[in-house]
Amino acid sequence: MEDTKKMTASAMDAGPLRLRFVGNVCHVSAELKGSLALDGILAERARATGVMTIPIRWHKPVEFEQLFGTPHKGNDLSEGSSWVDDYVKKLFARAMAKKVTDIHITYMGPYAEVSFRRMGLIQPEECLDGAMGLMLIRGIFQGGRSQAESGFSEYERYDGRIADQSFLPRGLFAVRLHSEPIQSPYIPGPGLNLSMRLLFDTTSVSGTLMERMAALGFTREQQELLYSFSQRSGLSVVSGPTGHGKTTVLKNIMEALARSVPTRNYYSLEDPPEYTILGVKQLNVFTKAVSDKERERALLEALAGLMRADPDVILLGEIRYLEAARAAVNAALTGHSVWTTVHASSGINVLARFREMGLPLESVCSRGVLTGVSYQRLLPILCPSCKRPLSSHKGELAKDLLKRIERLYPKEEREGLCLQGKGCKACDGMGLTAQQVAAEVIPMNDAHLVELVRANAMEEAQRYWVDVMHGTTHIAHARMRVGSGEVDPRLAQERLGTTLDADLEGI
């Protein structure tokens, strides 16, 4: 305990720990020799990677700075200093340059680790001294830049938001904050994890609705279906896991519609808006509510007011409860085009999700209510400059996956399959260049499909959509992308959360 106190006291002047992991080698600045924090980091990394010993390469402080750009002098961590603002601004700028979607700061006691999510994958970015990491998380929540709940404590879950445009780099609309206490083996109290979602005010796609959907990875048939949804009044639902691009799809649909038909009135209701949507009147659902139920009630009150504002097309935030689902259906029944999101495990299961909320399927399936549903997951796209042919690296695949590939793809098609490369200049060392969807889009305009859903025969509805309506499941779409050499089959299964033939079981 005395050693821990000494370590924490010295950490107050330490600033970022001068170490970097490059492959399996830990590069360390010489002044860290004998550091308890370094010992803790190496032990944790060895445990996480299953490596018995982490090789260390020592550098003089000036040499380390030249190699990795980290000053060897400590930062001022005194109360009231601006080091948190300075550090966070540089962190956001670095993250934007690397096309990062999420930043995590994980405090473990003797050390804290900063990691980036790029192309859907978590990568370690920087190690900090533990005291600095904890003060950084506290400073982010308690500083004047954050719109957060008062009384921050590392012992409780907290949410917040940074939306100060004078502080954020150009192109970053806001940063969503969420902290959770976690277990740490190094300290008697809790560790802490801060997750920061970067919300950009621009996207890399433009053009018509179909051009935008093509750029996001939808097939031609799926593009046409989504376009057909936009041409009718009714409820259109986009579903998928958190972090798999639902909001990006809706943003691009709304922007494309506002641009192509500017004579209509476009509104969004969000708590709060995540992105700037050009051509859309974005309404912030102002609430200090803590529970989801209270937030839903605030959304309903805002929607009731919006219906008096002469809307044509409405984008609703995520539907979680019965009252909001019923309000969305009522808005669709009154002749409006309504777009929203729901958490579900597939397109057809969106309907099952409504039923679980307590919404009768008869009302969802009423004529003129539901135009269609979609489901998506994001897949990382391989860098064309450094991807490697699977045929030359079969030994890297697990035996069960290799057998699955041999069953799914004829021999001549297997020649086109590829694996993630080691990284190059073109992909900034990632081996990946972008993320695109593996999706399914289901129109609800077939009478028999609607009757099956109304009868709660979801499995039969799924088979009918695939076998009779010739629908493409998101897993089948992923198989297509693997078969074209765009996606590593290992990454495809990881991001799908299931096997590449899961939708073929029993067929």
C-alpha cells in the first residue's frame, strides 16, 4: 500500500508514460526504469496477449521523443491547469486524422490506456500514468466543455456530451461520453472506463439517395428498395447493433431526400442530434431525464408538438418503448413518411421487437403503415494494395472456417478470396480502408408476407421472403463480399457475430 501511495504521488508530475507497443515489442523511455506503473502495464499486456515475456527496447528520452513524438518532460497536472483541455484537443485531432470512430480511456490504477476504434477494430494508442488517466477522465466530465450530469464519481455510471464548437476540431460535431466503473486487479477500488463516440458533421458520401446507398455498400436491389420506401408515406425502420452505421444511413437518406425534393418539410427529433443533417430541421429533445422511460416521454411530447409544425418527412430517434412505437405508427397513419431505428437481430425480427414492446402486430401490419424494414452490420473492407490471396495463406485460418469456405465457394471462386494484409502507406498500416454494410432490406408490400407477420409466424415469414421473394439476408450479402475478395472471412464472421453459413442451416 505504501508503494502504491508513493507511485501515485510521483505520478502527479509524470504526464504520459513514455512507452509504445510496436508489434510485440515495448519501446520505453529510459526514465521509466524501475517504474511500478511499467511493471503493471507489461503484466497486463502479457496476460491479455498470452505472451510469457514482453520484449523491451530502451531508448534515451530525446531518442524516444524523436521516434514517437512524446515529450520526455512531465505535464502540469495541478488543479485549475489547462492540461486536460490541451491533451483532449490534441487527442481529438489525432483521432480525426486516423479516421477513428471511438476513443476509450481505461484507468486500471497504476496505469491508464488510451485506445482507438478504427474500421471497427480496437487498437492501443497510448499509455498514461494512472493518476493522470484518472484526473483526465474526471477533468473531461467536470470541465466546462462537457454537458454532463452533475456530481461525477468514478463509482457510478455517467453520461455526457462535448458540443463546444470553439473547442472541437473542424468537422467534429460533438463527442458523446459514457463512463463505467470496472474491476482492476491492481487497486482495492474500482477502475474506470470512459468511452467517447466521435460524431462528425460531414460524411464521405454524396449524391442521390441511390448513389449514397451504393457508397455505403448496399446492393443495387437494396438501393432500389430503400428508394421505393422514400417515395411512399408510412413507417420505414432501420435496425442493427450499436455502432454499425444506422444513424449514418438515415442521415444520408434524409439529406438525399431534402436535396432531391426541397419542396417538402423535413424534421428530425433526437435526444440530442448526433450529426448535422443538411436540409433538415433538427429538433433537440431537451430533457434532464435519467431513465429511458422519461426520455421516451419527452420524445412523445416533442412529437406531439412537431405534428402541428406541418411536417412531411420525420426522422425519429431510436424506438425503445411502446408509447414511442405507437406514436410512430400514428404518424405514419396520418400520411407522413417516418424513418426510425430499432434494435433487433434481423429485418424480420424488427416486427417481433414491436410485438415485445406491446404493439399489436395488427396495427403495425395495417394498410399504409409499414413500408419496409432493414438490418445491417458493418464489415471492414480490405486494402486493395496489400491484401493477400487466401490460397497462399490457408494455414492462417482455423480448420472449421477453412472447411466452411470449401463448402460455400467453388474452387474457382476460392482463388479470389483474400485476407487482411500487414498494412501499407495506402491504408495507414491498417490493411483496411473503410467499413461498408452487409445488409438485408425487406419491403412489406407482399400480402402473404404481411399475413405471416400478422400471425406472428416469423420463421415462416423469413423463409417466404428468402425463398419466394428472393430476398438477400445480411449473411448472404456478407458471403458475397467475402467471395469478391473485399472482406477477410475471419473479420466477416467476427463482425457478423455468427458463421458465414448461419442462414443456410437446415436448408
